[in-house]
Amino acid sequence: MRPLWQIPRDCLFWLLVSVVISIGLHLEHLPPWIVLSGIVATLWQIQLYRERWRQPGRFIKWSLVGACAAGLVLHYGRISGLEPMVALLFAGYVLKLLEIHHKRDALVLLYLSYLIIILQSLFSSSIVSSLLVFCALLPVTAALVAMHADVESRRPASALRTALTMTLQAIPLMLVMFVVMPRMGSLWAVPQHSSGTTGVSDSMSPGDMTQLGRNGDVAFRVEFDGPIPEQRELYWRGLVFSGFDGRRWQQEGPWGYNDGQFLQWPDKPLEAWDKVVMRHGEPLTYRITLEATNSPWLFALSTPVSQSPTVALSRDFRLVNREPVTSKLQYSVNSWLDNQLEPDLLPGWRARLELAIPSGFNPKTIAVAQQWRQETPETEALINRLLALYHREFTYTLRPPALGKHTVDEFLWDTKKGFCEFYASSFVFFMRAAGVPARVVVGYQGGERHPTENYLLVHQYDAHAWAEVWIEGRGWLRVDPTAAVAPERIEMSFADLFNEQDDFLAASPFSLERLRHIDWLNRLRLKLDSLDYAWAKWVLGYDNRQNDFLMNLLGAVNPQRIALFIVLAGGIALLPVFIMLYLSREKNTWDQLDRLFLQFCSRLEKIGLPRKPGEGPRDYAQRIRLQAPSLAEQVDSLTRRYERARYAEQQEAEFKQFKAALSKFKPGRKDRLTRP
Amino acid sequence: MSKQSQEITAAIIERVESVLVGKQDSVRLALACLYAGGHLLIEDLPGMGKTTLAQALAAAIGLSYTRVQFTSDLLPADIIGVSVYDRNKAAFDFHPGPLFNQLVLADEINRTTPKTQSALLEAMAEGQISVEGETRQLPHPFYVIATQNPLSQSGTFPLPESQLDRFLMRLRLGYPDPEAERQLLSGADPRLKLAELKRGITPAQLEAIQAAVNQVKVSGSLVDYLQRLLQFTRSSADIEYGISPRGGIAVLKSARAWALMAGRDYVIPEDIQAIFAPVCAHRLPVSGGEHGADNFIQQALNSVDII
């Protein structure tokens, strides 16, 4: 098939670069076969232009469409969700490359490239990926410039230069729009990642957290108003697990609490809740910037209160966001570390909830627990006895042996090797068996202090599980059995502790974390992190502060003021562009004589007889003679003088006379003939 | 000189006008073309007075004149001349063809083959002819007035752009205005007057005028204006390529002749505007037919400011 229209060769270069870059940006979350077909389509275009291959025929194209559709269905098994949608868009995008028959096809491809590149920000909004997106827009703009330019200026280098200039010119306007543009909120729901949640999950079974131990990603960053508390105080509560089925711990959730609402929103406080908690002393104030987790629960120190309107406090005194956190979220929290939670007697149904153990599991533990209870009736002593056992006989390792049906029995009396969740799980089970209400809490522990900036970095490998035990009169107490086994796990940061273990960070082979023993690399990593944090705080977090900022700036936020601000600030932002245009315009070479002649013209223009563009002086005078006969003589003589001065090169002789005559030339409206 | 040339011009125009009624503008342009030393292409329908104009001009200027009717079987030798063997002298004797005249009227130039067209065009460009290894000078002045018929193009060989470029101007005569036509219809056949037409200028005067044309002043700002006009034709999206520098020189030369005919020794923008269309229209490849170029030129003249 002969092409109806071919992209000019010079344009093709940036077009293909755009396609390759668009695919490259999304490499992480695209199935390999789409990447492959992208490469094939790109090569096909190249071969087409080397005139080696022909345009793909109808049969090939239809089979490709079929193959892509089948691939999508087989790969994802569904069509909803962000990633299948992106993959679908990509499939169309890649196939379009094989079907460029008109200029408009190439344009569609370029416009799609913009969309696809911007889509990247749904997956990541870190400073690096924002910069990448910004750079990726350049070749697309260059291709678009080349498509519309003439032969001279569509050479790759020249088109890129134009694109760069245009992009730079757009930056001031972009900033103004960023500051002012109202944020739309969730006008449409962004489909979620199909890769599921990152970070801690909503249930816990043996071995879950080893995955997190290998992950060096940042979970969240915390900025304290005062000094950062001691490492051992930093228990970031995320989830409370009260239900246990013998293997898996999970939340009881709202349905476990059937005596009222489970969540309390800041705008609708429920009095009853504040009665069960006693807070002492001054609160600790801090702001958390949470990375996307795709789940709604938030992390905070014990007993938190947040004023953010989308953050609710749950019945088990942790924070829950209104929607799953799909992009960075900033919230500020007040926490009272010195507190008593539910010190009064638990209602019967609550006690049953926190004491429940599944039947048919771990018979040995149940027997031992009941025996110990008789020997040691005091709850605190019982806890200490169990912790002493851990301390004496147990080993902390990230590679525990596998467990069978009776997970707690096998762990407590047989393998005696494991990490936090093993300890938390067995401890809570033991306590419940001994008749002490207890529950598992999952979240993060500790964090890495940034050496130069005043904030704390909490990584995925800081994920931790511990226990809370209820004692009458004292309420819920935090007990961390892991601390009994490996106190350094709590005192030191996790990364320092496990630096030498091979397994640590096995999931992030290219992470800078792996190289933290190299000093300058470690400093570089922390520097990058502080940049990223500042980016998140000031740029991504601006959405939350926009209203306050605009209020300070404009006095009041109303459409008129915003419009006025956009016009003014936009004008100022574009001023450099105007100045550049003004400076680079074609210079007028008007000399004094020309300026005087223009004065002469403008005087006539004032009485409604403007000179038309391209009208010579003589023709103009001729027209004036018809339209304003009373001026004819003066105009004629002025025109003659101008002509002689200008075109007969008798400037010296005529210039003064022209000037003198012009000063006497004062046409008025009465000179002009009114139409009969 | 300029006053004198103005008078001479008026006399010539009056004489030509007595034959070709009501075509003063075309006559002036044709005369300007001859003053500027350029060749003229007249393109119009049959019966519009193309040949009459050429004959009247020749007579009024008093140049030696031939008319060649171009046909498809015309050969270069037919217009250049041939060497004939003279038995008495026992040598070849060159018999000059119709080109060896001061003014050649090439009628229906697009009817002949490219070969013959090129022979004519070489003569137009060089002012000389190479025959049988010998270069022969053509008389001075040497003018070609060619005519062509834009309609019934079957069996014709349209002149390519490069050859159209050799003509300084292209004129279209058009229908006469009603009054002129009435005069034409009621009077005697104006062609009868052709025989009586007397020359209005001596060869020496013509030479002097041609020398004077080159003396007409062109100021810097006028050159700027012309340059802007040319630039406009080159940067427009409607036109594939604009007026060449040679075209620009042709404009300036014609504008000088036009100024001289108006009795001035300097060129003003109106001179350029007057001759811009005849000089440039046939040099512009415009899509949209014959009127495309004229419309475009009008647009250029209207949009480019003179200062």
C-alpha cells in the first residue's frame, strides 16, 4: 500500500523519540509485550522511511488489534483499573504508529504522547519523575513544532530549540496557574493501581513482613514541631488486629464494634469517645507526609488527634483517611504519648472480642498459658515472665523456619526463631489464652533521623508489629515482645541493625540504601531525600494550603479577585516574553523625516482620513484632494516636499521646509467633505 | 532630459493611441518596457489588439520591424536565417532571418516547438545569435514583442517559467471601455492609419532616453520598500517561491523608466506599484489560475507599507 502522506523525515526523528520516551517512562507498569510491540512499530516506521518495508496491510493490522485485545484480557483479566486502562491506551498508541496516513494521524499520535507522559504522574509524583515528565514533554513539543514548521526550521536541532524556548516561556504562566487554579478535587475517580497496596496490609500472617524488610522505599516522613522523641517512643500505629483465625490476624473493623459509630470525624466529634481516653501533658505536634499506599489507614503515635478534614479517628484510636491514599498525603497530628486508653472496665462484648481465640489451634500454648496464670495471677508479672522467656530462649532473624498449622505452638515451643510478627502474634495469643485482653498492633517503629534537616524518614523496612495488653485501671499498655528478644532492634534503626544481612533490601537491588556504608553515597541519598521531601511539602502539599495562601494574597477568595490576579500575574509572568518579542521585532528604520511624515499622516487620521497600508504619498494626497479639497493645496505641497526629500535625495534642501510647513498644517474635521 | 522625454513619450502615445483606441495604460506600460530595454509579452484573446499594439509601437518608434507567425513546424533556421551556397562566389552566403530586425513581433509564440522557442529566447537574452559556429550580433536596439493566446492550449507548448522570466513585462489588453469601443466601431478601421503612422522619436533620442533611464535616482528608502515587497512574496504561504533577485532588478528598471516617462528623475513608490503587476505576475507560480497572481500582487501592494 502506498502511503497517502508521509511524515517529513525531519519530523519523524522527534516523533519516534517521543514514542520511545513515552514508552520508556511507563516501562515499569507496562506488560512486556506492549513494550515489544512499541519497539516493533517504531522499527517498522524506520524501515518504512528507509523504503525497505511497506505499510502494514489490512490483515496484519487487524491481527495486531486482535492480538493486543487478547493480550490485554489475558494479562489483566479485567478492564477497569488504572493499569489496564493505561495499557489499553498504550496499545492504541503503539498501533497508531503503524497507521500514519495523514498529517492528522501524526498529530493525534503527538497529542496522545502528551496525555501518556502526563499519566506518569498518576504513578509517581516524586521530584525525579516530575523532572522526567518535564523533559519528556520537550521532544513531543519539538515534534509538534517540526510538524508545523517550514523545511528550514524543522531540522531536529532547530525544532528542539524552538520547543525549549516555548516551554521556558510557558513556565511563568504555569506557575501562576499552579498558584491560582482551583483544585478540582475528586471530580472523577482515578482508578487504582492493580498492584495493590504497598506497605503494611490489612491482615497479618506469618512471613508477611519479610517482604517489607526487603523494601527500602520511604513509607512516610515526619516533621516534628519540637525535638524528635527517643527512638523507642516512636511506635507509629497503623492497624489494630483483634481477630485471629489460627493463622491470620485481621481487623475487627466497624462490624466488630456494634454499639455505635466506628469513625469520628473532626467536624462531628462524639463526646462519648473522649471519656474513654485520658490524655496528660502537652501534646506532640507533627506533620506526616505519607507516600501513596492505596489504603485508607494512616500512621500516628499513640493517641492522636488530627484536624485535617478528611482524617477520622477510629474507635481503636488510630487515624483513617476518607479515601484510599493514592498520592502523597500530608496531615498534621497532635499526639499525647502520656495517655491512658480505656482504663475503665471493658464492656462484656469488648472483653470477649479481645479475648477470642480460635478453637482447635495451639493446644499446648493454651495449656501452658492457663498453668502460668495459676502460678502467676498478677498480670504484670505474667507479662514479665513471658518476656523473660523470649529473652532467654529466642532468636531474632529475618529468615525464620516455616510454620505449620499450630503456628504459635510451633514457634513458642519448637523453632523459637522469628521476627516481630511472630513475637507479637504468639504474645497476644498467649495473653488471651491466659485470660488477658490483648491485641496486635501493626505499623512502623522508629525511623531514620535526617542528619541536616529536622525530619524523620520512615522506611518500609521499619514496618513492625507489637502487642497491646489491657490491664484494669491502666487501660491498654504497649508491650513489644521483640524488644525483649532483640532490644537493639528498637534502640537502633532497623537498617543499621540488618545492614550486613544479605536478605535485607533484596527487593530493591538498585536502592541507594544498599550502599549506605559508603559515606558520601549515604549523604547523597539523604540529600536527595530532603529534596524530595521539600518537593512533596511545598509543591504537592500546596493543594492543602492553597486557600490560606490565596486568602493572604488576595484578602478574599472570590472569582473576581482570582480572575484579576490571573490577568495581572499572567501579564507580569508573560512580560519577559513580550519584552523578548519587542526586542527581536524587525527594527524600524524610521528617521526624522519618516517620523514627521507619519505625524502628518496621523493628523489626517484624526480627521478620519487615515493612510492605508501600502498607499504611497502621492496616492494619499490624491485621495485627500477628493475627500478634503480645502486641504488639497497644503497636502500637495507637503507631499511634494516629502517626496523630493525622501526619493529625490534632496533631504538637506527640503527637510526644514517640510518641517516648517508641517507645523502650520492643522487639519480639522470641518475640512473633510461630508458625504452628499 | 526628463522634460524632453516626457514630451516625446506623449507624442508616441498619442500616435499609438490613434490606432489602438482607449488603451493608454497598456501603451504606457509597453513603452516603459521598451525604454527599460526589456522584451514584452502580450497575452490575450484573439482580436484584442495585440498585433495592432506591436505594429503601432514599431511604427511610432520607427524601428525596423518584422512579424513572425509562429507555427508548430517553424524551425530555428526559419527565424535565424540560413547559409545558402552561392555558386558564383563558390561560398556559403548567410541570409539573415527575421530576427535580424530591431523589433520582432513573435506572434503566438506558444504554438511553436521548444526548439524554436529557445532559439528566440537565446537571442533575447544575449542580443546575439550563433549560427554555424559564427556569432552574429543582432541590431541594436533589439526588442521582441511576443504574443500568446491563453485559450485553446491544445497543440501548444507553454513557455516554462525560466523562459517567461526573459520577458520584462507581461501585459493583458482586455476589452476596451464602452466609449472607446463605440469610437472604434463608428470610425474607420484604425488599422488603415497604421500605414500613415509617423515615427515620434529618432534612434538617437531613443538611445538617450535609455541612457537617462539608468540615471533615474533610486533612494535608499525606496530600495527598502522594494525589498520588503519582494520579501513579502517569498514569505507568503500562498506562494511556493517568491520573486527572484532578477525579478527585483526588473521591477527597479521598469520603475525607473516609468518615473522618467512621468517627467521625474527619481522613483517614487507609486512608480513601483504601477509596474509591479505587469513585471511580476508572470514570475509568480500561484495556484488558483490567472487571477491568483494578480490578486496576490494586489494583496502584497496593499499590505507592505511604503515607509
